[in-house]
Amino acid sequence: MLLATPLVLPIPVSAQVPPSQVTIETYQGLLEAAASGDVATIDKLAAAGADLNMRDGRGRTPLMVAANLREYDAVRALCRNGADINSFDNDRYDVITIAAVADDPEMIRIAVAGGGDPTLITRRYDGTALIAAAHLGHGEVVKTLIISGAPLDHVNNLNWTALIEAIVLSDGGLRHTETVRALVAAGADLNIPDGNGIRPLTLARQRGYRDIFEILEAHGAKP
């Protein structure tokens, strides 16, 4: 029988900090061009030998700035000119993880096409972009990352997989239910336990998440 009252765990706070308007107004050169989506200037500065991987005060490269601001053409231009798509900012976010948190599957597709690696270990939790997206219930991003080769069963330093985060950091609603459905359909391991030895099926039961529980149970998850 499912419990009626969900258990609640503290949700880790995202360390991602997109550039503020005040910060954007201080940008010059490639950072400014990336923030405004000015492809012509990006190409011109790149041809003149500008540092494609220059950093702002939080370690954001032009690619990261463009990703945060959904400047798709700027990301394409920077990749085409040889910018490092897999570098990290000061909080260990790469472009793909930035896009995962922002619920931006199109940016993920662009980043992967430009050489982005969805298997990178990112953020303070030693997780992945997939874990970040699952935590937030970003189902389309989860599906995009799975197609792109993201590792399904990576365990972060909280001892949680993407599947576990989609349960313990969710409200059991439609977004997280569809996220769980996508992970299960892709072949995620349903029986990797958390740090207390509790498996996903039991975690869903404890929280009263009936739909998630039924998906896991139907696919043979162990209690």
C-alpha cells in the first residue's frame, strides 16, 4: 500500500548563476558578442585571434554566456570557430548542463552537434546533465540527453542516480512521472539503491507517488 503523505528531503540548491543584466552590460569583445548573438562579430574576432575561451568573473566563457541566454546561432558560431564546448565555469557547469537546467533541449542538440560531451561529470554533486534534468522534471531534455548518449546510471556524491533524483526531488507530478517513464524506457537500472540501501520502488512507495510506483513495478523493479 502506498503511503498517503510524501516524505520530504531537502532539495540541493542549483549553483548555476546566469549572467545578470548588470554583468552583461560590462561585457566586451567576444563575451559581448555572445550575449547579443552577434555572429558577424564573433566570426570577425575569432579570425583576428581573439581568445574564444575568455572568462568573466564567474568563469563563464562566451559559449556559456550564449547558452544561458539561448543565443543558438552564437553557440553554433563559437563552436565552428573552435571554442571549447566542454569547459566548466567556476561552479562546474558546462554548456550541456546549463541547457539541461534551463530546460532547453534545442541548445543541447546544438551543443552535442558542436562536440559537447553529455557524459561529463559536472556540478558540485559530481553528477551529470541527465541527473540535473531528471531532478527538475525536464522530460524533453532527459529524452534528448538519452538519445545523445548520456550515462543512465551514474551515481553522484549524494548516492543518487537520475532515476532516484526524479523520485526523491520531485512532487510526484506529471513532469517527473514522464521523466521516470523516459528513464525506464531507455533501460535505466531500476534497482540501484540510494546511500541508505533503499531502491527506487520503495522510495516511490514511501512518498505516495502512485504513478511512478506503478511504472517501476510494471517493469520489474525490486522493493
